Amino acid sequence: ARQSSLKGKRIMITAGPTYEKIDPVRFIGNYSSGKMGFAIAEECAERGAEVILIAGPVALKTSNRNIHRTDVESCEQMYRAAIGAFKDCDAAILCAAVADFMPAEVAERKIKREKEDLVIRLQPTHDIAAQLGKMKKANQKLVGFALETNDEENNAKGKLERKNLDFIVLNSLRNEGTCFRSDENMITILSKNSRKKFPKKSKAEVAKDIADELEHALG
Ligand code: C5P
């Protein structure tokens, strides 16, 4: 294998959705499969990095010995695991589709049907990316993802700045047959001064492009 500048680096990756409990049997979730994050974890591990994978509830397995996996369910749990691991990492790639809101209280018993209507009050979750952006040291790199339905590049650029990211991977919901649950993806990588648009590829191939960009950023 060719020499990679990721060899020996410690890279944290968040992947998958989060589930936010409503009652003992229900949750608020999203369609993320975790495939993109797991593909990046495999690619970085193959290049010799030590990967800390923090995974939400997904149906995926990992095989590479260089991947150290922690399974979590909620944003709160993912937040704690990520904050704890980041200080010893050279970079973090935040691929997880984290819930932005969670139920303000969790019902102790299963909510019953016999009601006129049901209101579930939500409160904001921690923004893991923004918090890591605040903790980030000069020698650490932080990579985010953006999934937008409109005004994609401007929204992604806003996130890049607000969350203090080194680059952001934009995937648009407009592209048919890409993104959630799909095995393919079509991305644009945006940094402060650059913009790279890639064609539709398998997630394994997309992971290579992202790993290349990270190698470049780490120097
Ligand atoms: O603001 P938005 O959710 O669109 O930002 C997306 C980026 O921020 C992704 O990299 C995602 O993993 C990360 N994020 C996070 N914690 C949240 C929400 C988003 O780390 N609570």
C-alpha cells in the first residue's frame, strides 16, 4: 500500500442517526443508515489510522482491527462520547445525522391512544460539531457534513464558519438515488477558499475522496 499521511493518526468519526426517546417504546429518529460514516471509517483504517467510531443505532458491522467502536443511541450519549474522545484525536469527521430536538420529557409509561390530541414539546439537543469547533486546537482538523434541501452551498458555508470546521461535505437531497440509505452519494467539498464538485460514486469511492481531502488538510 502507498504511504498515507493518515498512518498513525487518531481520527474520530460519528455515524448514523440518533434516537430521542418519547416513551419506553417510541422515539424520534431519521433515515440515516450510517453507510457513509462507516465507509469513511473503513477507508481511514485501511490507510493506517486509528479510528474511534461513535455509531448511532445502525445495522452495520465493522471488521478492521483499527476501528474502535462505541455504540450510542441519543444525541446526549453521542455528545458525551465525542467530547471525551476528541482531545486525543488529530481529526474528527462528523457524519452522524444528529437530532436537533429531543422530547422535553420522556413519558415513564407507554403513551395511550385515548386522547383528543397529543402534543410533544421538544427542546434543542447539544450541537456536537459546534462544541468540538470551540475545543479545537490549531493542530486538529474538524470535518462536517451538510444535508440541505435549498440554497445548499450558502447554508453549508454558513455551517462551515459557525461550527469552525476545516471543510464541509455537502450532499444534496435533490440528487436522485443518493444520500440516505443509498449505496451511492454525490458530494461537493467546501472549505474557506475552495470548492470541489464530485460526480455520483459509490460511498466507498466517496470515502476515498474525503480521506484524500483530510490527508491534504493534515498536511
Ligand atoms: O446544523 P446541521 O445539523 O445541518 O449540521 C450538520 C453537521 O453538524 C454534521 O456534520 C452533523 O454531524 C453535525 N451535528 C452535530 N450535532 C448536532 C447537529 C449536527 O454534530 N446536534
